[in-house]
Amino acid sequence: MDVKSRQDKVDGLEAIKEKALDMAAQGKDSLEVRDFVTNAKKELAFQVPDEEAFSKAAKAAGKFKKSKEK
């Protein structure tokens, strides 16, 4: 992941954190805050994908699948 993408991801995570803290301060239910954070992180992953992490995860899944087939 290049520096700009990494910074965009950090900025996005900071924005999610600020919104979640604001929701909690407004008295929102903890389940609602958690759902917001989960959905926002998924959306951020689509907006700023980490191809390196995806590649590593795909390789690990492939190795695991092969080990289970034996």
C-alpha cells in the first residue's frame, strides 16, 4: 500500500472513530455504534483497498485449503 493510500485509510479510520465517539456521547445504543463502526470499516475497505493484505490472505487461504484436502 503506498503512502497516500495508507494516509487515506488512517484518515478514514479517524473519521469513523470521531463519529462513533460522537454517537456514544449522544447516548446511542452500543450495538448501534458497533454496527456503524463495522459497516463503516467495510465501506472504507472498498474505497481504499489494501491489495497486499488481500494477496497475503488469499495465499494463506489457499495453503489452508490444500492442507485440509490431504
